[in-house]
Amino acid sequence: MATAATDERHELDEATRETIVRQLQRVQGQVGGIIRMIETGRECHEVVQQISAASRGLHQTGFRLLTHVLRTCIDDELAGRTPEHTEQELERMFLQLS
């Protein structure tokens, strides 16, 4: 179970948090655009192209977040602390994004 100290150690730094929020807001806008495209009867290939772009944005955001998790686990190991996530948990997260 995470403690307050563990939570602070694994909290996103401000720059990473801002980047992730910006990326998710961009994807949110893309999804809104996709909905409007469907509602107005746009061509399927155009809709699929935008769905692909939104999907890539989500994947990039997921990998950015996972990079943070990996850095934190490495920092924990170097500092002699038990990492928050096991190797199996990290692998599962990677596979979920693939």
C-alpha cells in the first residue's frame, strides 16, 4: 500500500503533468471533431484518419506516463527503495499500450 511519502515520490512533476494534460486535451478535441464529422456525414476515410490520429495521441500519452513510472522505479532502485511496481507489472503496462 502506498504511503504519503511514496505518493509524493511517484507524483508527476509539473512539466510532465502539463504535457500529459495538454496531450489529452488535444485528443479530447480530436474526439469531439470526430463526433461532429460523423454527425455531419463526412466520408468514412476522413473519419478513420482522425480516429487513427486520436489513437496515436492516446498511445503517445500512455507511453509518456509509462516513461515516468519507469524513471521512478529506476530512481527507487538506485536509492535502495523498493520500487512501486514489479517487473511483471511494468511489462503488463507496456503490453496494454501495444
